[in-house]
Amino acid sequence: MRMYDPAHPGEILREHMGSMPVTRLAGHLGVSRVTLSRLLNGTSGISAEMALKLSEALGTSPELWLNLQTQYDLSHASKAKRKKVARLAAA
């Protein structure tokens, strides 16, 4: 079951960080401060590689981060205007 309006994974990550500076976590993860800031601000998403890094650094699972991203993406895609696709009839 999909969440109605899930938070961007960056918001969840920000909660995990607490008062830790962005620069410190970015350095620990081996990514640029800009890359991490984009994630935290919701302008980029969680990749499989980032999910692995976050899981190792925070003691979570990579699936947690990828599932958060998937829920967020599905929620936003389902709200976007698009042409519906008719169900494919059995041959």
C-alpha cells in the first residue's frame, strides 16, 4: 500500500543527521557537499550507490532508502497529469 504523501528521503536523512554538519556527512560518505545538499533539499534522489553508502554509515538497510525513494516517486508520478494507458487485452 502506497503512502498518500510520503516525505522525500532527504527529509528522513536530515532527521538521521541531527545537528551533524552537511560537510561532515558528505566527507564521511565520500560525496561532495553539493551532492548531499541536493539530496537533503529534495532536488535529487537516492541512487542504489547512495543507498549502500547511507546503510553502511547509518546502520540501516539499503532497501530502506530505496523504498523511501520509490514511495516518493510513485506518489508524485500518480499525481502528475498524464495520459492513462488502457489495459492490454489478452491475446
